[in-house]
Amino acid sequence: MTAAIFRGKRRRAAAAVGAVTFGLVALSACDKPTPLATVTVGSSTVTAEAACYNDGESLANEKVLACLKDGSGKTVKASMEDKVRFGVDPKIADEGWTLFINGQPAEQEPNTKTYRTIPASAFFSAGQGAAVKKTQISIVEASSGKALGIWNFTLERDS
């Protein structure tokens, strides 16, 4: 009776070792994840990896333009009275980052903090009293005028 239990333990141990080995092999084949950027409005938070990233190296201008036009970022809803909170990985903040609204830079100087808050109304005004329903926001990591990574989000106005 003892021998049957012992064999079962061996099988379980061998299965566990096999599973761990397979997991390590699978992980070694994965790409290194990009730094994360987060947008929070109230209790809603969306986090994304970069739409374009070259492991800290500068991106080609064509790639930057294509990524800024890519509207496939995660969506978060906000009313005009809400505050939009942006958070970036410290690696992004170390280089500096800038917000782009619908593909256009919203700031002159790069931000080197990991956190920033802006009123949602700043993203929905289109001038002359009109308010837009959706705005694409891109966080662009930049160093010496070269884009290193782009994270896209869509901010949708909550009626």
C-alpha cells in the first residue's frame, strides 16, 4: 500500500517540475513588456502598454505619425466636471513625457513627474462653445526631441 502512494507522489512531483519548466521556457520566449501608462477618471482606470515602443530607442518619424493616428487605445468616460489623472511608469518620467490631443502636442515642455491631473473640460472644448464627444489622448515619451514611446487612450464625454 505504501508503494502505491509513493508512486503517486513521484508522478505529482514530476508533473509539477514539468509544469514549472514549461512555464519558464514560455516566459523566456515572451517579449519584454513595455512601461505602462494609466488614465484615471473617478473610479475608472485604464492601463495600457505602448502602442509604439522600441525599448528606449527613438522611433522613426513615419512610425510616430502612424502611432499618433492609431485610434485603438483604451477608452475611459468622463463628464466635463471630472478630473483626468495621468500616471506613467517612472522609466517614462525619467526621460520626460508630453500629452498630445488628437495628434497635436498640448504642452511645450515635457513633464518629468509620474502623475498629472487635468480637468476633463480641457479635452472636450473645440472652440466657439462647441464640445466634442471623443478625444484621442496620446502620452509621448521623448528625449532630445525624439519620440521613444507612445501610449494611446480615448477620452469619451459622458452625457
